Amino acid sequence: MTDFFKGIPQIKYEGAGTDNEFAFRHYNPDEIVMGKSMKDHLRFAVAYWHSFAWEGGDPFGGRTFDRPWFGSEMDLAKLKADVAFEMFDILQAPFFCFHDADVRPEGANFAESTRNLEEIVDYFAGKMEQTGTKLLWGTANLFSHRRFMSGASTNPDPEVFAYSAATIKTCMDATMKLGGENYVLWGGREGYETLLNTDLGRERQQMARMLQMVVDYKYKIGFEGTILVEPKPQEPSKHQYDYDVNTVYSFLKEYGLENEVKMNIEQGHAILAGHSFEHELAMAREFGILGSIDMNRNDYQSGWDTDQFPNNVPEVALAYYEILRAGGFTTGGTNFDSKVRRQSLDAEDLILGHAGAMDVCARGLKAAAAMIEDGKLEAARDARYAGWDSDFGKSMLTSDLAAIEAQVRAKDINPQPRSGRQERLENLINRYV
Ligand code: XLS
Ligand code: NI
Ligand code: NI
């Protein structure tokens, strides 16, 4: 045991009436919702980078946190792992997620970085065995080091492509070894700063080639998890190719990968793309590529990916509504890609940030389940489209323009507008949240 979280108890469900800050009010892991425990619905994961690697910097100032594991020695990486696994236990979080760069010191060269990663992966394996914590997904950080400043797979220099491919391989190996349920690709530098120096055509082909190699390697090593792409429109690059769910789906279709790759959808990224979270989830549900979510929230005024913990129940309810409509998670889950604010210095802040967010998600899930079970929203939606189930409606999708014109004339069709009933539906949603 480290003493980082000294005095902080394991967070347990005590119900909405409790006065204890260090308790769940709504997240009751074993409570059954629509035939499944909340734990199995939500599949919470802690993001290693935000809680243990991020130092509290912003564009105007550096480190505000003072963690005993900051530094680049292997011993400190192990101390960081000790603290991380203590936090997973305090939170009863069943999963975690990590990038290579979050968990191991950067070596002098590729071989040394990989040796460091392998040593930590072995250390993780022991801890996972002891605690039962599982890996939701692993990924490669191909955006922080300066070598990636002009892209990873989309770099104008093929040596960076090679370094990136080799790094992805080692991270897929690590994910496989730890029984990870998914492997994520987020392309923060896969885009451009200026079109003036960018060959869009080449870069997109390079990116497709990398993704194809990832899929091929998955089969080669027998990785049974899901390959996930995480869309984001911009930040850190001015423009990123994986702009949003629809853009990524078109890209997958273009290269014949739409049945191999699913989506990891993040609330803050949806907002940056000018969408709502539920829009992105609904799109992915329609395409059959909803894989997993990165749960957080953006500051709606700042225009940055601020990665705050979620605290808006109605918004979260609509997100889980789409997830439940898609049949719920299979290999995916709810990863808190969220960080405490840079003034939130204390160990307690890390715990309470997550615990509160888990409660918000639990409330959202329960509201979404009630909406589904009640069926009123879907009944209203079905009623709105009922005309399409009639013989006439069906014939519209099989006729041609001339035949339709003849029908419109023969029946003197003269459509009358009907209310979309938005306010009534918004009132309906407010009954559940
Ligand atoms: C950054 C992304 C990143 C991915 C993993 O905005 O959300 O954290 O989830 O590389
Ligand atoms: Ni993310
Ligand atoms: Ni993000």
C-alpha cells in the first residue's frame, strides 16, 4: 500500500439520502437495470493519462500537481502503477485504459522504450491478477513526442510512419497480453496545420494503410478485441481527418474496413465537431459501429477539449438512451476521459471527480432505461413515420419519378403539415431525468 490515498475509504453505494461525500448515491454496481447489473451496463474505466500522467499544465502555465511518482525512472512508473490500482479499487472501477507513454518512461531509442513498456506490462499483469481489474483498451501515444509533430501515419517522412507502425505493434502486443477488450486509435496529429504544405491524397492513403495493417495484425496475433477509431475534428491539429462519426464511416467504407473497425465516441469531441454527444452515438448506432465511449464534458464557452467530468444528467441520459437502443456495450464501456481541474490538487479530488461522474452516469442510465421501458418516446417516433409502413409509403421507395407523378395526379395528393411535437417530447424526457 502507498499512502497517497491514506484515509480515503472504498466508495460504496449508500443511496440518495446519504450525507457521506465518499459514497455512491446512484451507482449501485449490482442493481439490475433492464435485466443486467449497472456494473455490466456501464463498464466504467479510469483513464491512466488524465489521473496519473497529466501534470496540471495549461497553455499559460506548467505543472500544478505535485505527485510523488513524477519523474522518468522505472521505480516511479511502478509507484504510479501502485497508486493507480489503489484508485481503481477505491472506486470499484472494473476497467482502466492507457497509452504506452502514460505508463513507461521514454527510452533513449525504440528498443529501450519497448523494454520499459514490457516491464510495466508485466507489473500490470501481476496487479490485474491480484485485484481483478481489467483492461478496457490500450493505445499508442503518437502525438506528444516531437517526432510526431507532423503526423504519425500521415507524416511526410516514411521513417515516422515506420516508427509509428512499430509502436502500434508493441502497444497491440501489450493490450493482447493484458487481455484488453479493445484497441483504440486516436489521430490527434493525423491532419494538418496548413493546407499549403499538405498532400491530402497521400496522407489519407497512408492512414488507410496503417489501419489495414492494424486489422491484419489483429488477426495475425489472434486478438479477439475490437479495433476502435476515436473521431475528433481538431485540436491539437487545425484539422483532423477523423473529423466525426460520419466522416470516419465514409473513410472505412472507402477502404473496405467498415466491418472491421468500430467507433470510440467522446462527448467533448462531438461538441468540437458541432454535434451533440447523442447525435454522434445515434449515427454510429445507425451504421452499426458503436463500440465504446469516452465520457467527459466540454466547457461550452471555451472551444477546447476541456475533458471535465460529466455532470449533466439529461445529456448523459440521452447518450445512454442511444447506447441502449444499440443493444448496449459488448466489448466497449464508459471510459472517463476526464481530468480534475488544475487547481484540484488533492488526492480526494481525484476520487470524488470520478465518484460523482459515476453517479451521474448511473442516473443517466436509469433514466434511459425508464425511457426505453416506458416506450412512449419510441411510440411517438413510430407514429410520426407510420405512413411509411403503409402500402403507399412502401411503394414510394420502389417506384420511379414518372409513376409517382401519375399517382399524385390520380389521387390528387395534397399533403398537410403535421406538428413535430418537439416541446411535448421534451416535456416527456423531463419526466425521466
Ligand atoms: C484526446 C483523446 C485521447 C484518446 C486516446 O482528445 O480523447 O485522450 O482518447 O488517445
Ligand atoms: Ni478520448
Ligand atoms: Ni479527447
